[in-house]
Amino acid sequence: MPEKIELEIHHVAWSDPRAIALRDVMDAEMQVRYGLSSPADAELSEAIHRALAVDESTVVDTVLLVDDGVPVAHAALRMLQTDSGSEWEVKRVIVDGTRRGQGLGRALMNEIVEIARRGGARRVILQSGDRQPEAVGLYAGLGFTPIPVYAPYADVMPQSLCFELILR
């Protein structure tokens, strides 16, 4: 019988070095998946970078899952100002590549959703991409449903896949 994994949930600052390290891993993985590295793509890459940027002052919480002192998953929740008002948006969900398929993404997202729920959110939204089938499967399995691509992604990342989860 496999050993049960005991993870710690750490609520940290966006600027926590462990959180930054996991986001750097995610950035490298997304660079490979989406391949925007040629000089011809420099302008588009910069526009995408701006769309994906997170102002630390908008971050409500950054959550790490830690196994035996090692951070193995990351997600954040921020307030995003949109044309329709303020939205609770999930950002930068990553599970260490060697730990995928173990339910860590589900545990992480459940924690993020509970933070939003306790904060009074009526829904949470998120943006993913068409080359991230694992993430899309996770979100669908948690009850997230597709919504139109929203700003700031709509103009520069029309291949985005956006989702919402209505909180009751």
C-alpha cells in the first residue's frame, strides 16, 4: 500500500523566494510549450509578458504545498480589475513536474477556492492556454466552466482558455 503523502500548506508573500522559484519553473515550461523565443516574436512576447504580469499589491494570497520542506506546488489569488468590476482571479498554478498526477493540483485549487469563498467571492476566474491539457482537465474536474477570454488576455492571447467557478 502506498505511503500517504502529508503536505503542509504555506501561505506566503508573492515575493517569497520559494514561490518565485516555482514560478520560474513554470515560466520555463511555458516558454517550451508556447515557443515564443525567436527575435521575430519579441514584440508579441513582451505584450504577453505584460498581460501575464501580476502586481503584488493585488495578490490576496499565495499558497505553496510543501512536502518535507520542499515546495512542490504553487498558486495565487489576486483581485483583477475588469470592465465589470473587481474579480477574484487564480494565477500561476504549478505542480512540480515530478509530482503531477498525485492530487496536488486539486488540493492546491481547493485551498485557493476556500480562500476566495471566505473572502466573499461569488466566483473565481482563471486563464489557461490551449497547450496545457493537464491544467484544463484539472479545472474541468473541479467544476470550472468555460467563459469568454477576458482582458488582459483577449487582445494578445486569443488562444487562451478562460474558466469560472461559481461559488455558492
